[in-house]
Amino acid sequence: MMIRSGNGVWEVRCDRCDHGLRTGIGDRTAAARAAQINGWAFTELTLCPGCATTAYHDAHR
């Protein structure tokens, strides 16, 4: 999930674990793209790189 942080930037939170990524970007779309570049996955869930890798391998067994 993406939430607006108190200081005007976006924070991405993993829906499966407690990982988060705070961006220094005020635009939601640009923040989502920055998170994707850093390995975050946005599907039905927002997944950190570790959870995204696990989900990929679970789906392709």
C-alpha cells in the first residue's frame, strides 16, 4: 500500500511483512515507479522485493 507521509512524500508498505520504503518524492506515480525500480511489486498486493520473489517462486512451482 502507498501512504502519504506527514512530510509530503510517499511511503510504500509491504502487504505481507513489515518492510517499508519512504521515497523523497511528492508525486504518487513517480514514487510508485521509484519503488518498482527498487524491486517492489504492485499487483493485487504491494510486495517488497523479498516477498515479491517468494510469491513469484510459489506461483511457479
